[in-house]
Amino acid sequence: MSCEVVALYFARSAELAGVRSEIISVPQQLTSLQLWEEIVKRHPRLAAIQDQVVFAVRQEYVLLGDQLLVLQSGDEVAIIPPISGG
């Protein structure tokens, strides 16, 4: 079963994807790594930041890996690259 979620791209991820937000259809249950792979299929240039990116799903941080996500239509998935500053 799939659902439509809102993908939000920030900073470098927005530059690489070429969009700041979009609605994507993904499986309702998948790991955070599988979700990342679904997003990279749409925007292959994002693969360049895979080792540095963090997700926020429903405003909670999620690392890429085997953590199971259960998504609902309308959920927000933020793609957050490393942010430097000081």
C-alpha cells in the first residue's frame, strides 16, 4: 500500500533536487534507507550527499538505516543536508 507524502528539501538538497518541495508516492511502510532510495530515484544528484543527510519525518529526526517508518498520506519528510555555521 502506498501513500503520498510531502518531501521538503533544504539547502544543498534543494539545489541538487532542483525543487524545494514536492508530493511523492511511496510505500506506506519502508525503512528510512528505502525512503532515501525512492527519493534518489527521482533526483539522482542527491546521491552525492547520502553520507551526510538526515531526515525529519513528522518533525522528528531519523538517520538513514534500517529504522522502519510507517507513513500516512500528508506526512512531511524533510531532507536536511549538513549545515555549517559558526
